[in-house]
Amino acid sequence: MQHQDKREKVLSTLAHFDPLNLAEDITSPIVLNIGMKDDVCPYNTIMPVFEAIRTTKAVFVYPELGHEPIADFNVHAFNWLARYLV
């Protein structure tokens, strides 16, 4: 890492942008998907955030999905929007 002397300050700043710190502020219904082969947004970084959300929520887990769109989830997302978007 360049600028090792600033490492702690950088990590402290990044903590403010950790979605886990923002989960309690989510108040709208939320639906998301997780690809178990996603190396960009892996399961173990998404689930703690999902579990911390205290509103109506749903998650769809796709065992073979990486970090790409999936038509199946789009159907669920559109149904979710139709149900909760008022």
C-alpha cells in the first residue's frame, strides 16, 4: 500500500461507507439477490448487511451465479416493485 502512514485514517474513513453501518437507515422494503460465485460482492459480505436491515425484505440466493444479471431475479424484482411501490 502506498502511504502506509495513512493506513489507519483510510480504514477509519472507509468504515463510514460500510453498508453494514448504513443498514439501520434502510426503511423501504428491499429485495436483493446473491450469486454464490460472486467474487465482487460475496455472500459473506452481503448477508450481514441483509440481516441487519429491519424492514420488509427478501433475498434470492443463486448457487451458480457470479456477478452478473439474471433474468429470473428481474421477474422477482418487478413483482416486488408492483407490490411495494405505491
